[in-house]
Amino acid sequence: MSAAEPTVTGGAVDGVLFDVDDTLVDTRGAFALAVDAVCEVYLPHLPADRYGEVLALWRKDPHGWYRAYTRGELTFDGQRMLRANELQETFGGAVLDDDGYAGWKTIFWGTFEEGWRAHDDAAPLLKRLAVAGVRVGALSNAAVALQTAKLSRSGLSEVPMLVGVDTLGFGKPDPRVFVEACARLGTDPARTVYVGDELDVDARAAAAAGLSGVWIDRPGTRRGGPAEEDPDAALAAGVHVVASLDEVGDLVLGAR
């Protein structure tokens, strides 16, 4: 790391909290499989070489419907049906009514679940942290049961799901969810690192809550959400920027 990068808050690190999707688990890859599957059935006129555009729109969620769900303003299926119909309308498909959405959901969700895989650098990092005695846990803007299943199927069951959007009724970037996760992990926020793939709701929000925020900026995985994800802006905001979980291990263990 260069001298211009931020230091880990509090020096030594006792615990690391992880986001799940696109941090520990390759959710983008699973979504790509799911989008391909629904495109074949619900957008049959669309050439396969445009499926990437559909995936990009799904992940970008330009209207912020998933974040509305994390604020308790929409149900999980409510936000997902809105997003499904945005894909249909944007790419020339028929609008889904309740029955249509039920069929879409069956294909999408079944394929998505089958695609859950851990990133290759997840298990090695968890082993390094375990050997060093660093506590680990997960904090996510999805439901606890869903993320517990995702971690288990991905071979990461050693990471406990501590806080989900259904724990307090709201999610990140509210600082209370980070504080609650630290309390459940048994660590002081000032000696806890949070790692996530979204600059605003993960790294910046964690730093604002008193943790050390780390943005994992994997090549080719940015969502293009409401906040521009710029590494220079991240460093200026006092967060760390890494390209892999290997770098997280170096950062955390170097601070002990």
C-alpha cells in the first residue's frame, strides 16, 4: 500500500465482517446464469449476444428498487417483480402479471440458486484469518436465511450470518446495522474491518459507523449504482481499495 492510503482504524484488528454477494460469493456469475435462463423463455426474440445488457440493467437497478426494499419500503418479491418488468419493457418483452411473474421467478430463482459459488480467494482468506484468531462474520442487505443458505451452498458455512435486512428491519448504509453486527461478533467497531463490493453502502458506510471500510473492487464487477465507484474518491473518503480478498488478508494481518 502507498503512504497515501488510509490506515486501519484502531491499529490491530480483532474481527472482519463481510458482505456476501460479490464479496465472498460470485453472485454476479449466478445472476448471469439466471438472466440467460429467463431471457431464453421471456425474451426469445433477443439475440444471446445481448444477454449481457440485460444482466447489466438487472445489477444496476437504476430506480433503486432493491435499496427501497432494504429500507422497508417494498417487499422482496415486490422489488423483484418491478425489476423483472423493467427488463421485459426495456428489451421488448411482454409485461408480467402476477401469474407471469410466478413463472419467471421459478426459472430465475432456481437457476440462480444452482449458480451459487464462492470466489476462489474466499476460502484461503478465511483460513488465514482463522489461524490468526481473527473473528469473522457476515452482514448483508439480504435476509438472514437466504444468505445463510448461500454461504452454506458455496462452502463457506464457517462464516456466521450475523445481521441481515430482516434483523433490524432495515439495512446498510444505516450505521446501526454495522454496530449491531460488531456487537454480535463481539468486537469493538474501531478494531473491526468491513469488506464489501459497493463503495457507498459498504466501505463508506462502514467507515462512517466507526469501522475500517474496505471496498473490494474486483475487475469487471462494478454494478454502476447510484454512487459513482471511483477508487480515488474512495481513498479520499478514507477507505481502503483492494482488488482481491488476498489483499484483505495482507491488510488485516499486517495491522496485528
